[in-house]
Amino acid sequence: MGNEALNLLVVDDEDRIRRLLKMYLERENYIITETDNGEDALNLALENDYDLILLDLMLPKMDGIEVAEKLREHKNTPIMMLTAKGEEINRIQGFEVGADDYIVKPFSPREVVLRVSAVLKRTHTKKEEEKENPDLIVMPNIEIDNQSHRVLADGKPVNLTPKEYDLLLYLIQSPNQIFGREQLLREVWKYEFFGDLRTVDTHIKRLREKLTKQSEAAAKMIVTVWGLGYKFNSYPEEKK
């Protein structure tokens, strides 16, 4: 991957870090654009199609989490979070807004280069698979082939009823978006409000049970958002 002229956006408010990353990444033939604040980063990311964004968490004008959140509303550009904060809560926060990887400062520039290459390879492979089969949805720990209605959790087949399959597909097609039970009844079951909301809970429970048999990580990607409904987390939970 390093030999291709891929475009990367480096966002950090420290000149020294931007210069260091630029130097190491340009040696690998990446084309680097840089900025020192979140507002400019978001505008650049929306106006251009970068292959990857290296995004600091603590930024002036708009922090990295907000940049990632707003960008995810429009694009799926791979994001690698850079931050001095190593606490688990910040890592999880980064993954919740769709970060593909996370590096804690101080870091080795060589490690960054290797991890950039790994993320790009992963996303490039995924894009190629999707091009070959537009009905294929590939996420960490779970894969759906909508052509054959096949579901794999960690590479192992999961046997679902048609409605369980429809529910999983509906959630996975809008990752990280929260859906209320009423909305799921309306969209998946085609009921209006007279439907029984417990139908949704029962199906979610069964879906999780079936996924757990093959992959606990896949089951945990279906998240209950208390008081609001359910969502499909596009990134598996961090292991404790």
C-alpha cells in the first residue's frame, strides 16, 4: 500500500508532531495535507476525498470527537485518532464515533506508519469486496451477504429466522444510529403504533443469543441505548 500515492490529512495543533508525521509518511510516498485545528480539518475532509485522516483528539475550535462525529454524517473516510489521553473512556469514545484505530502519545512514528498501512490495507480490501459484491456488508466480527441471506459471525454461520435477519440487516445498514422500538416496528415489521413493542425486545434477545453462540464480540455490537432503543456499533467493544 505504501507505494501508492494516497492522500492523507494530518490534524494536530503541535507543529512538531505534524512535521514528524509528515516526514515519515512522505517517505512512504503518501501525499500529506496538514492543519492545526478541528474546524479546518472538518472542512478539508468534507471537500476532499482523503484515504485516511490522522486526527488529534484535543484541538482548538472543534475537538477530534466532534470532527469525527460530523464527518461520519457524510463520509466513511478512515480515521486514526492521535491523543495524549490514554484512558479507556477516551479510546471507547473515539471508537464510538467511528475511529478505525487509536494511537496514544507519545508514539513511535514508525509504529504510526505501520498502523496507517494496516488501516489502509483493511479499508482497501473491504472496498474491493464491496465492489465485487455490493450486497456484502463486512464489519469487525460479522459479515452479511444480502444476496444469499447468509450471516457469518467470526467466520461461522448464524442461522436466523427471516425477521431476525431483517432486523439485523436494518441495524447494520445504519451503523451507530439509534433506533427506537416504534421505528423498528414500523420499518422492519411494517406495523404502526398498535404493534407490541416487546416484539422488538424479544427479537433482539434471540438475535444476541444466536450471535453469542458463534461470537460474543459480534453479539456485543448490538447495543441497547437505555431509554432510546437499539443500535449496531460499527466497532467491537474494547476488551477489558
